[in-house]
Amino acid sequence: MERPKVFITRQIPQEGIDLLQRVADVDVNPVDAPLPKSKLLEAAAKYDGIIGLLTDKIDSEFFEAGTNLKGYANYAVGFDNIDVAEATRRKVPVSNTPGVLTDATAECAWALIFAVARRVVESDKVMRSGKWDGWGPMQFIGGDIMGKTLGIVGAGRIGTAMALMSRGFGMKVIYTSSSGRRNGVLDAELHAELVPFEELLKRSDFISLHTPLTPDTKHLFDSSAFSLMKDTAYIVNTARGPVINEADLVTALKTGQIAGAGLDVYEKEPAMAPGLAGLDNAVVLPHIGSATVSSRTNMSTLAARNLIAMLRGKKPETCLNP
Ligand code: DGY
């Protein structure tokens, strides 16, 4: 029997490629950059299965081109790049990689909290510039973390893990839920409180975003949300950039409406909103939430197992189609 042909839109850890090579002929985009749309459409027409990234738009054009496509596996937990309804209408299975990057992303949110509240990046810059003239009582005074209120927006897997990590800091945890359902783990472990969105904005000292990007969450944080936050509060986003209106965030940071922001994701990646790069009260990372050895390896093997299942006409482990 002929071996299926698989395409991977960018180099990923070898472990997943090894799994795929046991059952399929695998081609990997040799260029370490997002695949242009025209090349993605060519691949859809030519291959039986594709592993792609959050930078690949898996839309109706893609499925139109992929008349023989047996499946598409996203190398990401977020799947706002995929038109799942269209995939389902065309009976093409699609999958993502939940569960294997939970701790890494939660840790990244904490890295941002520490960095922005304790002014780590600003302080590092001064040291490297050779301009530090010795200890001073008024230098680089930042925000406290111990005992403060942590607001979680989107208490799913990653939001829950992030909140549980606050135990060492004796924080009060409050959270919102789009479904209105309580989070049993957070309630039992942390005596957390489910609160309305506006209450979370008003009470939190730190807000950490873990919600998927949907039409309802796009620009959830805009000028009116920032106006309800404390002027001593910080916001951290390791979810998806467009959940924040970045131009409004720049204004809130410039005018002191909020104390600071830690961002791993942006509205129009790889660009940042004008003005953001010049702000000392913003810490900005290049979308590295899942960038640990184990997470990226496990994303690679999970995406591969998902695609192998699809090539065999079976349901993938983490299927997105209803
Ligand atoms: C995801 O998985 O959705 C991240 O944004 C990248 O790992």
C-alpha cells in the first residue's frame, strides 16, 4: 500500500517527525519562517495530512484546496487559526495540543508577573548600561505580590494551573467563567471566588488572561475595562493578543491608569502597537509561553499521533470537531 504523504509547515521537534516517518513520507518546510498562504494552499492540494502552526490560516480556502486531505493537526492548543465549523462541514478532522503545555504557559505568566511587578527588565537594562551608581533607597520600587488578589480570566487548564501556583504567595484568587460554571479545583484548593467580570477588574491586583480568542473575548480588555482597574494593578497576557485592545493598553500604561503589563502575545504578531516598545512599565516577550523542552517535544508527538490517527481514518486523541 502506498505510504501517505505528510507536510509540516515549519521545523518542529524531531520526536514527532520520527513518529510520523514510521508510517508516512514526511516533508518539512525547509525555511524557518511562517509559510506563505500560497505555499500552504499548494501543500493542502498535494498532501494527505498537514501539521501546521498558529500562524497558518486553516480556512475555507485551505479546505477548498485540500480535496484529498485526511486531516490537519495544529501544533498549538489555541485554535483560533482554524475554521472548525468549515472543517466539520467538509468532514475533515482537525486537532490541537491541549494538556502538554499547561505548566509551561502558567510558568510564563508568573515570569511576567515577577518581571513587571519587580521591574526586572528595567533594572537589568540599567546594570548593563554601566549607569548604576550603587544602592539607593528609592530605586526601582515595584509592586508587592505576597497576599495580593489574583484575578484569572478563563479558568480552564492553564488558568487553573497558574492560579494553583499562587499558593506560595498566599494570594486571594478570584476568577470569571464564560459558562458561569464554578471551577471545583480552585474552589476546593484555594477557596477561590467566581465573580462577575467587572468585579474582577475592580478587585484584582494582578489579572492573568487565559481565555481563548473568540468573537466574545476579542478586545475584552479595552479602555473601559482598564478604567475599572486599580491604578496599582498589573495585567498579564499569555493567551491571545487580540483579547486586549493594544492601543488602549498603551494609553492606560502611559497615563498611569494601570501600573504595568506583561505580554507574551500581541494583536498583530509579530508587530506591537506603536508606543508599546518604549514603555518601561511593559515587559514584552516573543510568544514563548510553551517554549520549554518537554512542552514543545510533547506538542510535537501529540500532533504526530493525532495526524497518524486521522490518516488511518480514526478519531484523533484531541479532536476539535464536535
Ligand atoms: C498555543 O499552543 O496556543 C500557544 O500559543 C503556542 O504554543
